[in-house]
Amino acid sequence: MSAPVEVRSPLWPVCWKSCGNCAGEGAFVTEVLIAPGDEVSFNQVIVRTETSKVSTDVPTSVAGRVVSVHVQVGDELPEDVLIALIDRGAA
């Protein structure tokens, strides 16, 4: 059995902090669309985030079964934060 795959928050564009067109502050989780035990497909949206200026969907990078979820609604979501662990062997 292989280790679960980490799904992490995306790296924001280089201009994210400097230009001010995309974000005036951090991104916050507005929806968590998965729970432990759920089956997910490749590229399925699992979390939605929002700033005062833009909404972003965060998809999975693998298909499988959700082992654990590490964010909740209201959490700030900086770059490269663990969102979920997914067991690919369960797909």
C-alpha cells in the first residue's frame, strides 16, 4: 500500500502580493466539498477560496479516497498548505 498523496494549496502568481489586482489580503476557504471517506476524481474541485476580489477553485491532483481533510470554512489559505490526504489505491 502506498502512502496517501498530499493535496496542497496552489502557489499564487508572482504578482499576487505586489500588483493588488487579484488580492488585497489572503485567500480564505469558503467551501470544503469533501469529507473523509469520499471518493474523488482527478481534477475534481475539493475546496473553494475567496479574497475580496477573486474566487478560486482548488482541484485534486489525483483520484482516490479522501483519508483526511485539513482545512475548514473560514481558514486562511496561504501557499503550499496541506488541504487533504488522498489514498490513490482506493480509486
